Amino acid sequence: MNNYANLGGNSNVQSYEIGYKFIAVKFYGTNKIYVYSYSSAGAKNVDLAKELAENGLGLNSHIMLNMKDDFER
């Protein structure tokens, strides 16, 4: 997994991994990895999450506002 840059300084995202049709996210304070896929959270949400992860800004907010409970596992 890649460390999340957290350019805003207040994200709960620790790391992420980008796949073809998913993004996997690890949050601070848990060992669980949340997988958000095209089928569980929608392609638009997942693609935006991928972009935000790579930019290091806004990923936690996007997840909490748009796909919080839409993880596969």
C-alpha cells in the first residue's frame, strides 16, 4: 500500500492501494482495509477517490460524504 500524503493535515486515511476497478483504504486506528469497488460504490465515486488519493488531498472527506458504507469488505 502507498502512504497517503495527507496534504490537508487532518485526514484519517493512512494508506491506499489503487486497482483497476477498486481502491483499498486503510484508516488510522484500525487494521481493517476497506475495499471500495465499482460494483459496491460506483465507478464515478471510485475513480474520484483514486484521483484524490494520488493528489494526497480530500480522500477522507470524499469517502465519508459519498461512499462511507459502500465498501465490499
